[in-house]
Amino acid sequence: MKSALREVVATSVALSAVVAVTAGCVESGRVDTSSAAASCPFAADTGVTSTVRLGFQAIPNADLLVKDRNLLQACLPNAKITWSQFASGADVVQAFGAGSLDIGTLGSSPATKALSAPLNLPVQVVWIHDVIGTSESLVVKDKSITAPAGLRGKKVATPFGSTSHYSLLAALDKAGLTGQVELINLQPDAIPGAWQGNQIDAAWVWDPTLSKLTAAGGTVLTSSAETAAAGAPTYDVALASREFLADNAAFAKTWAKAQDYAVGLLRTQPAEAAVSLGAQLGIAPDQVVPQLTGYQYLPAAEQAGPRYLGGGFADDLTGTARFLLSQGGIAAVGSEQQYRDGISATAAAGASS
């Protein structure tokens, strides 16, 4: 297992095919969900003329709502914004390493890898899209398997380098199964096919793939909520280039305000928010709403506080780094200050002011 993880870190991960669209364009098949798609919910900043490359993933959080409603186009009408879709956090880290991304969504585990040796990328966590709970779970095909011990010798799929991978390794470690399960590196969109073809016995993955597996008869064995309770919490975050942040503070503040507005809709009007998320995920809104309960969405003011981006989140990154080192996922754990320097509360604080 350790050699496989070292290979994940050391080997360049080929970027998945991305769908890039400039802000303001309506993609083929996209549902124009509401008149809010053309208006900014707060005072727009016409002075920002930044050219920005944003990376997103098919995860039901505020980022997809911001994209679907064209909030950045409305709130930053003179900025040039390109969105590119990525299949996993490992691909996002690769894009930052290549200097082809300014802000991107990924899990806390790949974000920790980006901030740790041997990568040590010049990036910072600027937003926490969600605290992951039951939305990432381990699903098994054989209903007779009721405990992790039943996975011994089985084939379990997960996207390597992702938060699901991290949670799976933590669960296997706790169960004393490290090295006794065959791990298969599959992106979320490839997992259902392998499941139907009986090429895998289980998978740890997130929605909407997770829901597809349970609908196909899979049984949830454990979840990231349980691994978090056991001391291995995971998150979806936004990582940003330090150089970009230094030159584009006004953009980052408005970007965070748009994210915070979208978080508010997720927390108070989930059915309405689900219309936008469903349009981006390609599923019906009523299928989205149950998925939202598997995440915790944090408002900007809470994110900027001492528990998270105001300082405490560095402890989560450090803890993740220690575990990744024990599994051979990184070369060394950085200093506490290194991980504190790897987060910034500036954008979140600006959004909440």
C-alpha cells in the first residue's frame, strides 16, 4: 500500500478532460434556474478586471451554485473567468503544480499533500466548502459483510489522493487491515461501471456516485462521519495560488462573498439550491436534497474564526499530514507554522464584514 501511495505522489497524474466555459456562457443542456443567474445579491465590483482560472468538481456544495447562477459574472462583470472541471483532488494538485489554476476545489487530504514535502506548493486554503460527513461512505456489494473485517482480501475502489482515499486508509488502519485489502484507483465516474461489471467488491466515494451505488443495491458499511469521530476529519476546501492572492485581493473577497451567499441558500433554502446543484450534477433536484444532509456548510464568519481559517484548521492539516506520512503518502510532516501559513482567513473575513 505504501509503495502505491508513493507512486501517487511521485507520478504526474494526467489531467482528466475538462470542460472549460467562460463566466456568463450557458452550457449545452444547462437549466437556467432563476433570474438570480443574471443578478448579483450584493453590490457588484466593476473595478476588478482579473483573468481567473477556477477549478471545480462535481460535489454538491456552494461552488456549484455559484457557477450555475453565474454569480461571479454578475458580481464581477469586468473580470474574465474560466471554469474547468476536475475528476479528483489529485488532478487539482497537478494543475497547481503546473501553474495552470488560480483557485480550485479539492479535499483536505490532497490539499495537505500540496502543502507538504515533496511538493511544498506555494498555495493556501482560503475557503472550506464543506465538512464531510455521511456524504462520503464505504459501500459494499455483499450484504453479508457487516464489518470492515469482512473486506479482507476484497477489491475496494476509491479515487487515490482524495479525501475518500484518506478516510478508507484510516478505517482500514483502525481495523488492522492495512495491506490486506486490494485498493483500486478509480475516478468516481468509472466506479459504477466497475461495480456493475463485478470488478470491485466495494467503494469509498462521494455523491452523486455514492447514491448510484446504493440505488444499485449497495450497503453503506461506514462513512467519513465515523472516521472523523475517530480522529480523521475530512473537508472539501478551496486552494488558491499565493501569487494570485497577492495580486487579486479584491477578486478573492468578492469570490468569497458569492460563496457565502450560496452557503446561506444551502443552509436555509436547500430545495431552491438543489435546483442549481441538480443542473450542474445532471440529476433531479429531489435527488440532490438528501445528499446535502451528508455535509456541513460553514458561513464565512465561522470560517474566519479561530476554529477554522483563523488558525485552528492548521491542526487538522497537521493531523492529516501525520497520517499521510505513516502511510507513505508524503515525504515529511511540515512544521506547525508551515500549515498555519498554508491557510488564509483574509477572503472569508472580507466576505463576512
